[in-house]
Amino acid sequence: MHRFSSFRDFDWMLLSLVSLMSIISVLEIKSATLHTRFHDFDHKQIAFLLVGLLLMFLIAQIDYHRLVDIAPWAYGIGVLSLVAVKLVGTKVMGGKRWINLGGGVHFQPSEWVKLILVLAMAWLFWGLAGRQLRWIDIAKAIGIIGVPMVLVLKQPDLGTALTYLPILAMGLFLGGIRTKQTVVLLLLVALVGGGAWLSGKRPKGYQMARINSYINPDTDPRGTGYQILQSKIAVGAGGLWGRGTNQGTQTQGDFLPIPYTDFIFAAFCEEHGFVGGMGILLLYFLILMRLIENAQQASDAPGTFIVMGVAAVLLFQIVVNVGMVVGLMPVTGIPLPLMSYGGSSILFTFLALGIVMNIRMRRFVN
């Protein structure tokens, strides 16, 4: 007999960790925008979080198998929404990534497409269960990820496009890709990339500028290297214990660019130091470990694919964002999950966590 899934089986520990991270996010956004024209962004972040929580509880009530079943239709809608961005999107800071819904609300389709791709990978490999992965199956997986990735690169939004890759990697790994196939794929990527570089098809101007500023930010400290240099100064200025809330010279002095979004970790480290930064990373570690535990307890393969896909995206974003802040990676515009300000990112994360809760609540159902 099937056990009735209810909120008794909800992962309250995961929700507690996520809620703690969200509270820290609101407090840091408030501090980072206190003396700027964005001083009300902490209130907006609270609104995004409340909507996210509501959506999380709602989607947890829908059997995730139904979500996997409609993945092909959702994928088609997702691709069309990315095309719509190209046609009617709003251009901000040189990129056309949002659709203006009116009333000051902007929707970024590339964020919710991440969730669709996680479901699409689960749908694809669920149908391949029980047999060895063939090259045609690998090609299908690459195609599913590749189409929206190209559309997002055209916006241009390299950062978000890159977040689709861990979904593909995790899908192929769980799908049973063999070592020989992995080696061949890596060689093909190297050959195509090398051939494109030699033929003159290199990254666009702004992308090359970011790579150059990453390699040697001191060559243009007031231009392309400014963000990385100010971020490293902010992190270093925090020392062991930090300067204290609202006391960061780089953050409060408006030297650190966009401290409430991509560089919020730098702002937090300046105010709360090495100890505070390690505390944030520990929270992320606990969240990721909880996700992996839920993947292990999933009742079937689609559940495992979905939870591990979500974990892969979050891990990738955390590593890239923190690496960017401390100068170990180029600036890519990837937000820090649950910390950075932004409705699209917050809603994607809570919807994804809602499906994880969904899978956990049905872990005893055969």
C-alpha cells in the first residue's frame, strides 16, 4: 500500500538551512544598499523570498512524475520564451536578458529554463533506463542543453549559459557514460575549441576583456580590472572577524561594484571577515549534503536525476561566484544562490527546492 505523502515528510532541516541563508541575504542587502538609491532592495528581496516559499510549498504538492512527463512541452515553451527575449526583451547594461512584465517587474526566462533542463534530463534518461548509453543518446542530451545555451549566449549572457553545463554533465554521469566516451567528448571539445580560436572565432570583446582582467587586473585598474581589484580589497579588508555591519569601507564607500548582487559575498566578507565567510560556505556545504542525502533516498531514478541536477547547478554557481569574488575565476555575472538580490534567481532556487521536497515526500512511495 502506498504511504500517503504529507508535510510530515517535508525536509524541515533543509528548509531551516535555506531560511537561515535567506535571512542573512536580506540583512546583507540592507547593509550593502543602506546609503544608496537601492536602499529598499532588502524589502523587495523579502517579497521575492515570500513568493518563493509559497511556490515551493505549492510545487511540493504536485507529483514530480507529472512534471517529468510534461518536460518536453515545458522545454518547447522555455525555448520560445528565450526567442521572445530576443524579439521583445528589455536591454540593460548591453544585454537583452529580461522581458518587461510591467509595474517594474522583469522576468528572466534563462533562469527558469535551468529548472526545465533538469526535468528534461530526467525525462530523457528515464526513458533510457536499463540499457547502455549510446552515442545517439549522448547527442540527444547535448542537443537538449545546446539549443537554449546558444540562445542565451546570443543575449549575450555567458554566465547563465555556463550554468546549463553542470546539468548536462550530471545527466551524462548518472546516465552511465563510459570512460571511453568521456575521453572522446573531451577531445572533441578541445579540437573544436582550438580550431575556433585558430580560425579567429574568439570570445567577444567584453568576454576577452574579462579574461584579460582576470589574468592581469592591474593592467587596467580603473577599467576592466576594477571589479576584481575592489572585490579582493574588500575581502582582504575584512581580516579575521570583519569590520562590522555597515562598517565596510569598500562597500559603504561605494567602491565595490553591485555589492548586493554578484559581489555580495565580498561585501559580507568585508563586514564579517574570514570567519563569517567560512560560516556562509559551511551553510552551503550543509545544504548540498542535504540535497545529496535526498537524492540517495529518492524512490526512483527520475527523483535522483532531478535532485542531483539541482545540486550540480547550485554547486557550480557557488564555486564560480566565490571564485570570481576572490580573483580565482573571471567575472561572469553568476549570482550567489540564496544570497544575491534578484527575483528570477530566488524563484528558480525555491522552485527547484520545492521539487526536491516533492521527491523527499514521496520517497516511500513505490
